[in-house]
Amino acid sequence: MSTVGSIQGRPHGGGDIPANWTVAELVIKYPVLRETLERLGIDYCCGGKKPLAAAVADAGRDWTAVRAELQAALAAAADGAPPADWNAAALGALVDHILQKHHVFTRTQLLRLDGLLDKVQNAHGAHHGSVLADLRRVFDGLRAELDAHLMKEEQILFPAIMGIDAFMSGRGERPAIHCGSVGHPIRQMEHEHDGAGQALVAMRRITADYRLPADACQTYCALYDGLQALEADLHEHIHLENNILFPRSVALEEDMVRGQG
Ligand SMILES: [Fe+2]
Ligand SMILES: [Fe+2]
């Protein structure tokens, strides 16, 4: 699978956010602010032509407070640490990062998207029932597959990897790998990653690259935007596992076996 990594529109210096910009102008310049706008209930999609001050007022919020939140989000994106070198980082730090960033996000986002898809199916079933039913079928399959997948990584594979890492760094006993070698569960996880990737491709095809219908409401926008956020996060998540965590774990296990003669 390809990766979708960088934060688009990362600001280089912060700066003020004029109240007379439209919401769309803001999001085009700073795509990183979409999550903040969505959380604040400010329509950046179908209502993107409105000036910011008016859109904020429509959401029942105070412009000064919202502007402060948006500037804080921009500052956080601009001041973020440079991307970590996960090839050089401790294996435990990489596993923690995958768990805390990607597993938490995936579970939260799947639950949220399930609710959004329900609402959109109820509101738009009459005109877009076929697309939404296809989307529901693929989404449900992906969700079930990912729920089981995350649990297998958390309960079987990652503890096995951490056991090898602890032993090799002198912090624990030589682990007994119940499945013989971490290579076995890793191959299974890679196979499941391929399945998730195919589901993401299928959802793009079904939605014509997430092109919104003319009568899309804000919830419809949030659903399509959220599915794309899930896709981007899964790309990064799977890249970290397939291309970094898994090869490093296999190599470490080989060192352990070699060292034991
Ligand atoms: Fe994972
Ligand atoms: Fe995975």
C-alpha cells in the first residue's frame, strides 16, 4: 500500500486569521484545521462560502474564542516535533506510538463513522440508497476485520515482540513464542492489511473518490471527510507496521535465535 504521510497545509509561521476569509479559504490554506472546525460544529464543506465570522455565529459560537482555538491548532501543527525516525527509535517506543496514535484513532473513528453512516442512510436513503448500501457493506466488513486485527496485534503479536525486545536488551527472560516465530502472526497481519487496503479502495470506488452529491448535508460531508481521514491514518499505520516494525522484529528474533546457538 502507498502511504499518505505529511500534514498538508502545515503553516510556517502562524499569523492571524481574518474574520472576512471564507471557511473554504481557511481550509484550503490550512487543511490541518478541518478536524478543529468539525469538532466545533462549523460547516467547512457545504457551507464553505460563508465568511468565517458568519459561519462561527451560525454555529452559536464566539468568534474570538474560535479564532484562538484555530490559532492554537495551527501553532501545534507548526511547532510539532520533526517526524520521528522510527527505524532508529526503540522498538517499545514504536509499538507505543502505534497503539496510542493509530489504534486509538482507528477505534474512535470507526465508531464515529458508523453513527454518521447511519444518519446519512436515514436522511439520504431515498436518493442515494444504492451507493450508501454498498458503502455500508464494505464499511461493516472493514470494521469487523479491523476490530479483530487490532485485538490480535495487541494481545498476541505486540507482546511477543516486546518480549523479544526485553530479552535482547537484558530486561527479561528469553520469551517462549507460542506461535513458533513472530514471522507467522506477522504474515497473517500483512495479509489482513492487504484486506483493509482493498476495502479502502472499494470505498473510494463506490463514492467516486468521495465526491459529494449536490444535495449532501453537513453530516454527509463529515462522513466522507472522516472516511478519508481513516484512510490516511490507516496508510500511515500500515506503513509503520509492514515497513518498519515487522522487519525489525523479524531481524531481532533472528538475532535472538542465533545468539542462543
Ligand atoms: Fe496496528
Ligand atoms: Fe496492523
